[in-house]
Amino acid sequence: METSELAAMAVAVMTATATGAAGAVGQSAGTAAAEVLRTRLASTERGRAALTH
């Protein structure tokens, strides 16, 4: 295996790792935002009605 092939493979691995990490952060933020919204809605009668329908 040549140095250029090895370098290309290393860059591909690093790119895949960074993309996966960014996706996990985005998913985590979305989950947190949904939980905040559910908590806020559950604090009022109207909000609880919206959550059950």
C-alpha cells in the first residue's frame, strides 16, 4: 500500500468519525428540545390536552 492510499484511507476514516459525532450531537439536541417542549406543555391543562390528542 502506498503512502497516498494510506493517507486517503485515514482521511476517509476521520471524515466518517466527524460526521457521526455531529449527527449524534444534533440528535441529542433535538431530543432535549422535545423534552423541554413536552414538559412545558404538560404544565398547563390545555397543553396536557394537546399532548393526549
